[in-house]
Amino acid sequence: MKLHRLDLGERQIDLAATLHCGQVFQWTALEDGHVAALGDQAVRVAHDKNENALSYAGCDEATLERYLGLDLDLEEIIATFPSKDTHLATAMNYTPGLRLCRQPAWECLASFITSSLKQVPHIRKISLTLRERFGKSCQVGEHTVWAYPTPAELSAAGEEALRECGLGYRAKSLALAADRIASGEFSLSEIDDLEGGQARDRLCELHGVGEKIADCVLLFGYGRLAAFPIDVWVERVLKHLYAPRGKKRKWPRPEMQAYAAKYFGPHAGYAQQYLFHYARNHDKVLFGDR
DNA sequence: GGTCAGGTTCCGA
DNA sequence: TCGGAACCTGAC
């Protein structure tokens, strides 16, 4: 296995946090790196912190850079955040090199359809089972990984077979989405042409996709950095730390959403990920025992 | 063995 | 429009 090298220069990345913080579900941590399929290429990557370089195998440099969002200037993004926000600053200091990945849209949509009422380890397990049963295998060195099954592959598998992968009631939603996309009735590429709100509405037309999942897909699968998914963690953060007077207990979701978009700005999704990651790892500190 | 989970849909008021 | 129940499954 030939290892390539990508010199990061001044660019920061916390590779482990980026790959395991709950935005992507396919990476397996090794003693010295991480492996997964990017599309249908098996990729292995590790971060040499002393030299601030990535060593990788299985794909070309541009593919890896794009996937990890290394072509975006984090400093510029952070500069658009509210400058005097100590909560956000604390969250960013906790994981300074956390980046958003650019996932293939279908893979992202399908993963998040299976995510409702699930914790990260379980979503991951479902994702890996689907890959192994219905996806194509590929190899990097001695490691075998699997591409995410295409809409056609999942559509052919059918709802019952998906149910046997532990999806429960989510099997129906995933099967329906796979059917509609495989048949061409629903186009994922057309989402690119729609502005934020319309893109979100279009995704919500899929069964099992509500506002939260649509926002996740826009943020992680379409690189729409203004998308701001509000899950239970982010909701707790917003209510605890950002709610205007009188809204601490009851803050209607649309108002909360509008507040976040305006307050955090054009890269609100990045702020969301820092807050989300920090909150998940400091729930006792932030919220007490609830 | 009961409770609960990073959500959406459906139903009734 | 709004609140609450139901939905499958695995982890604690």
C-alpha cells in the first residue's frame, strides 16, 4: 500500500473528531489512522500531528481535500461568527480543528433517514450493515470496506430486507426514498439549483424527512453552511445559553431557527457543529443532571 | 427488565 | 395550528 502525503501547512484539522463526531458514520478507527469508503474508493488516512500532514492511501489528494473541507479557510469562517460570544468561543477552543465533511448527497440523506431516535453508535451500526449487505466491497491494504449501496441497490433490496438490518419503522422511509430516487422521480442533483428554503422544502417531501434531517443533509451533503440543524442537543444549548428573556421554557421552533440563522450568520452550520460537539461531551457541566 | 434515545408522522382537539 | 401518542430496536 503506497502512502501519500498531504502537507497541511497552517491548516488545522482534528481528524478524529471530524470523522467520529456524528456527521459521518462510516469511519473505523485503527491504532494508527482511520479507514472507510469514500464513494466506492477504499481510503485510509492518518494525521501526523508533529509535521501537521496527512498520510493517506486509496484516493487522490483533491478527493481527500474536498471531502474533509480542507479547501475552506476556517479562519475566514470563524471571522463571520458573532465576535463576543463566549459560549461559542469555549466550544471552538474545545475542538479547534473540527471540520465539516462533504459527503455524497445520497449517502448522507440515507444515513440521516435511519438516524431518527438513534444514538451515534447505533446509526453507525446500521450504516455498516447496509453497506456490507448491499454495497460493493473495496480494499485498502489489508482492510476491506464497503461503499454505501446506491438507491437502485436499496430499492432492489426492498423494505423487508432493510427491516432485517435493524431499521425498524425507518425501513419504510429508506425504501421509499431509494425507490423514488432510483426511478428518477426525485432528483438529488436538482437540489443544488434551489435556494436554501426551497431546497429544504423539497427534501421534506420525502417520507421520513423532516426539518432536522433536511438541514443535516443540506449541511453535510450539499455544503450549505448556513443550514442549522436543531436536534435535542442544539436545542438544549440554545435554550440554556441563548434564549431571550421569557423564552427559556418555551421557544417555538421557527423562532429559534430564525434566531440562529440571523445570530450565527452565513456559516451558522459550522457554529452548530462546534456547539453540538461541545454539548454532547459536557452535558453535566452545561445542563446539570437535568 | 424498564427506560430512553441526535425524529417524523399521524391523529385528535 | 398545536400537543401528544406511536413507531422499531439496541444500549444502559
